[in-house]
Amino acid sequence: DVVMTQSSLSLPVTLGQPASISCRSSQSLVSSDGNTYLNWFQQRPGQSPRRLIYKVSNRDSGVPDRFSGSGSGTDFTLEISRVEAEDVGVYYCMQGTHWPRTFGQGTRVEIK
Amino acid sequence: QVQLQESGPRLVKPSETLSLTCAVSGYSISRGYYWVWIRQPPGRGLEWIGCMSQSGSVNYNPSLKSRVTISLDMAKNQFSLSLSSVTAADTAMYYCARDSALMDYWGQGTLVTVSS
């Protein structure tokens, strides 16, 4: 299985400041079709996961532009340019290139 | 707007079979995509269970493969999960979703507790 490793389990941030979450895969996520199926999900307290970013850097409709994704191969990053109170929750990376699909362990973003 | 809604028993006894259904609206499952099940034990992370396509192709998590069956009901536009020989370790929120590579739409989830 492809192991997805997120850099930290907890990320205390100050409102209005930037935040960055790193995700590393144990194998390249470049698919045979040329796409890189690395997605980011946000799970707010008591809610189901919501996709924020797909295929590394594509923001979903309705997702604020303070969220951005980058990376390639095995190293990926989710950035929040200015953290707002509504961004509190757990963020997961997930790879959709290899079987079985796998998730990172999650990073909890909390306000200092 | 694509919507998914899980349903099924909230309490299952140990050694019995957990059965859940995901009703899909706003999209016909016969048109395409893999249809996916994911679970999340209380206070823990997400685990991909498996998926099935409209053509009948299936993929299961090897850790659960011997106990899992996913099926599609095109007529009812829904798909199902069956997990046999459950134990307390199978207590989790169970989610259904569309598309195994991109997981663009998710259900709200249903909490299933395994207990006698």
C-alpha cells in the first residue's frame, strides 16, 4: 500500500497568519494517464469530509482562494494564506492513483 | 446536484454482518464512476474500504477484503456495503462517496456500533 505521511498531527495557528500542511507519499503519485491524483479534504468538527483540492492544485467550487495546493511526484503541500476561524478542523491528503486508495493520518488545525 | 445518503442499522452484534446502503440522487450510477465506501472509527482517521464501478469492476482494501462485498443496484440507483464477522473494531462512521480517484461527493455518514 502507498503510505501517505502528513508532516504534523497538530498545527496551532494564529488567526490571519498563513499555515502549511505537508504530505509525502511512499511512491510517486503520477498515474499512467499522466495525472497526479492527490486530493486534500477538510473535515470540520462533526461534519463529513469535504474535498478542497483535487489533482494537486485544482480548487473545488466554493472553496475560498486562500486555500492552495502544490507539489509533484511524492511531495505535496496544502497552504492557507490567512487562517480564519472557520478553517478549524482536520485536513487529510489522499491518493487516488494506486490501489488501495490511502489517506494521510490527518492534521488538526487549531487556533492559538 | 449530486447527493449521497447512507442508511442501515446503527447497531450490529459481534460476529454478525453489517449492511449499509447508499442512495444516490442527481446522477445515475449506471453512467459511470466508481462508487466508494470509506469509514472512520471514533476519534481516528479515514480508511478506504473499497469500491465498485458500473461495469462491475471491484477493488477492496486488502485488510478487509475477506469480509467485504460491495454491490450496485442500478434500478434503485443505490449501492451497498456488506461487512461480515464484525467485531468492536468495526465500530465507525461509514461514508459513501463517488469516484475512487477524486472522491468529489460524499454522504453525511452513518455511525455503526458493534456491540452485544
